[in-house]
Amino acid sequence: MRLAFMGTPDFAVPALRALHQAGHDIVTVYSQPPRPAGRGKKLRPSPVHLAADELGIPVRTPLSLRRNAEEHAHFRDLKLDAAVVAAYGLILPVEMLDAPARGCLNIHASLLPRWRGAAPIQAAILAGDSESGVTIMQMDAGLDTGAMLLRDHVALTDHTTATTLHDDLAAMGGRLIVDVLAQPPHPGTPQPETGVTYVQRLSREDGRIDWTRPAAEIDRQVRALTPWPGTFTTLDGQVIKIGAAGVAQGNAQATPGTVVDDGLRVACGGGTALRITRLQRPGRGMMEAADFLRGQAVAAGTRLGGA
């Protein structure tokens, strides 16, 4: 099948590779333009761009697609059977949505209509959902509102992190999109009107820990927002990143944010407690709590929190 692939981050790479391995003719890849990265701020192509280069597929990196008549015409002239979109990052105008014979198919990392929007993986963990998954959707002009063509699910546990769920769903997306394209075209199933939720783009401020919340909620926050945008608190006026934590046994009848033992057990809301197991001080790498404490003791009674 003659395809275009449109994606940018690591999440989209397994789908690109799966389509290539399945023998589809991927005539072009669209990805976000290279961005400055690293200490030298050298322009770095996206993960999808790098994968396409490795596979020998030409890459296009327009800054915008809206009112870009030249790009619309180029896309139309490709005479595509379908376009596959996975976390591309640009909104496709109607002129491009309607150009391929089978339209544009989106690999979305949630069980639609739950968690439409920009950060569905993190949202599912933050909310304490019991499952997540991937929906292959026929794209329309709305925000993740198109008909569902195929989907699959995965259970979420108290140990699921954004990293593990990202990798599971990325692999699932590659498998499902190959299955969809192997089927005869069909209109799909309209999304139900009930159960619709949206998630906004995440910011650094979403990672600030509020110790007055129950430990289970803070645990989900750490698991959902690590590695990006990351969770943080303050210790002696310094911002400390939290890389991993877990709900601690027993009650902690202390002011939330108070360290209650010498092993970084911290009082949280409702008498609960959280044990920090990985953390990072400014200018240093992420380390296990035991290694951190060898370099900087944190005594019981120390207060965490603040700006």
C-alpha cells in the first residue's frame, strides 16, 4: 500500500518500522523540524526523522501545514492510499485529511473517547485508571473525534510508569496499524458521546508535589510524570527532582511534607506517607536514595516543599 507516515517522537518509531517491515511503500515521512538540543544547542532531527533516514525514506519537515497550499498540493500529488499519523504534533487541514484514498489514520495512545488530547499516557496513570490502550482512528477535523477502526487494551498496575506504558503502547500501535491496513476499508465505529475526557499539554508546574495530597496520588504523579516533565519538591531551598517513590506502610501523623525517618519517608495528606527511592539534586545525576543520603543526610523533622 502506498503510504505517507507522519510522526515525531520515539512513540511513533515502532509503527514506522512495523509498516516498513510489512512491505508497505512508504513514499515519504513527515516530522517536526530538527530542534536545538544538548549543551551545544546543535539541531537534532526527531527520532522518527532519524529512523526514516535509516530506512532510506525521504523526510519533509514543514513548520506549519495550515494555509500551506504548496504542501497541500505536494501531499495530494503523492496519490496515497493512506497516511498514518502518530504523535506528529501538527494539525492536518481538511485538504490533507481528504487527500489519501483511505484518508488519514491516527494511532492514539488511549481507549477513546477517554483521554483525547496531548498527553493520554500520563493522564491515564494520574487518574488511577485500571487500563489504557491504543485506538486506531479515522481522522476527521475534530480533536481525536474520528471513528474507531481497531483498539486494544493493557492493564495498569501500581507499578506502571509513563516509560513502561509508553513502550507497551508504542509496540501495540505498530501491531494494530498493520492489522488495520490489512483489512478491507470500513467506516469504523463512531465514538460514544459518553465518557469523553480531554487532557491538556503538560507543563513543568504539573510536576510540583503538593504534600497535602494523599500518598497514593503523589505516587501516581511521580510514575506518570517521570521522566517528563518530572516531579519536584524543595529541600533546604534547593529544587530536588523525584525520580521514583512508593506508598509507605503505616500512618504518618505529621505535618504533610515532613520527613518522618532517616530513610526519606515523608508525611502526606490524610495521615499517609510516601517513601522517596530515587532523587536528584541540582547539577547531579539521578541516584538511589541510599546514595543520596550518604552525601546529604536528611534528618527526621526536615520539611520538604515550597517553590
